[in-house]
Amino acid sequence: MASFHSPMIFNRIRGPPNPLRLQRRWARVHDVRFVATRGDTKSILEKYKDKLDKKAKEEGHESINSLKEAYQDKISDLRRKATPIPSASSPAPKLALQQPPPPVPKPQPPGTVDHAGSHSSTPGIKPLSAYLDLAKVSALPKKEVEHIWRLRHASDPLSLCAVIPIETYNRIYHTAKNHPQFILPLPRPAADDGSGDAKQAAQGFEGGQRTAADIHFLQWGFHPPAVPPASGSATVNTHTSTVLFTHLASFKVHGAYAQPHTIITHHLDLAHSHGLVLLNGGVMEGRGVSAEEGRWLVMCLQKFYDFEGHGGGIGKEKRQGLLEKFSKGDQGFNLEELVDEAERVS
């Protein structure tokens, strides 16, 4: 058994930080009426004294002061018109505030593809009606539904499919709600080149003595059903669930933006009528995982998340303990124990 020394990082997916910060800009407004420069009144009178004397005599006044008194009311009226005082009923002037830039659009979850023609209420997830004629299939017995579902995916070498009894899925679902993130090992065999030294095989895990294991990160997602149930109707078709599998090394670097290599979806459209949950998905080509390895991860997922029912409950406490330790970030979580439990036959 090779030892694992890679440090465990219990990342929690966070949304990207909002790069926008609203800045308040304070502007100081000056009343221009109080900024105008006023000259010396005495110097102005001296400058225009002759003209004012002439004006006073023309209008029959004895002096300049008599002329000022005669025009006092007119001067006050002109000043009042030149500097109007806003009334209480006048609307307040509207300030042109600088608007913040539009918000950054939320990135689409990694690995989701918006399929044309999809009628699912959740973007990126094909509804079951995209694969089967539900009106016709609903009238068929369980065995025929299982046969049609497997035959529907037989031609795609990268496809993954399964038919899960609703009782089994319910146990997996309740575990997934408590532990939406986990890691699973993918054992790698040893390749002997004749020198006596065991070397890790380039790909595949069947046969041979295991000397190492790749660690993969998984994350559950729960979405509304493709066809919302009628109000007040009793149904178990309450959601659609997905699981994304990603290389742990990639997830450590890219976080929520890491590209998954395997995606599976659970459809509950026939769960109420037939007691079946139909699983489908696939392995992304060129992302370092084969279809057989993808099937191993899906079977390993069921083994840990259905710890009560898988293998008659043998090893239940061990698998449940590993899930709880990982979710809590417990330092007692041990990778070697995880690999041993994943490879256990029962």
C-alpha cells in the first residue's frame, strides 16, 4: 500500500468576489452670488460723481443722495428680480449622479451545456423527455422501461446509464443532502517492465497490483424538476439531481471553475408511477478518464452514499465516518482508509 502524503484541502466553493464597489463622490457646491467681487462703493461714487450730479439736476433733485432715495424702490426691485429666492413649492433640482457600471454576469456552473430544444426549467440539464417519449413509456412495465433505457445509451461508448430503485435513491439522496461534496479514489495498477520495478500504468485500473490512486472530487447539485408537479398533487418527482466529478488537483487550482470530466443526472419522472430513477450521463473525451473508470466512480459513489443498503450494511460505520469527517474538515480523515474501503468487495 502506497502512502498518501498530499495535504487535504477542504475547499468550499465560493462565488467570485464582486469587483465592483460603489464609490460616493462628494461635490462642494458654491453659490456664485457670493463669489462675485464687490468694489469699493466710495470709489465708484467719486468716479461717476459728475454724471450723477447732472442726472440729479435734470430730474429736479437737489443732490445725489436725493436721487438715490428717489430710485431706492426701483433698485431694490431690480436686485430682487436678479437674485430670485426659490420657494418651498419649487421642485428640488435633480442631480445627475454617476451610475455604477452594470453587475458582472454570474458565471455558468462548470461543465453545463445548454442543449438546444431542451424544455428543462434548469439551463444545461436535458429533461427525461429529451431521451424518451414519456407518454408511451409511462404505460410500459418496469422491465421494459429498464430495457429501453439501457438500449437508448448502448451506442455511445462514453455514455453512462443506470436504473435505480426509488428506495435506494432515497437513501443516496438523504446522504447527499448532508454531504454534497466528497472525494473518491480511482486505483491505478502497477505495470512491470521486466526489471522487477513496479510502475504505474498509463491508464486503466483493472488487474495488477495497485501502487497508487488518483483522487477525484465530486459535488452534488439539486435542481427543480423538468416538469413542475401540479399544485397539491402527491408525487416523489420533486427535483432533478446532478453529480460533477473533477480531478482533485484541478479543483485545488481552479475551484468552482474546474472542468468536470464526468457528469451524471438523476431523473425522477417515473419514480412515482414505476418506482424507478433513471440515471444518465457521460465521460468527457480527452479529460484523462475512460468510460470504464467513470463507471467505477459512479459505483463507488453508490457504495459510500448508500452506506446503509450497500453490501447489506457491512462497513456502514466506516463509510459513514469517512463522509462525516470530510464534511466537517476533520484532520482525522485518512486517504488510505478511503482507498481501502473503496476497494473492499463487500
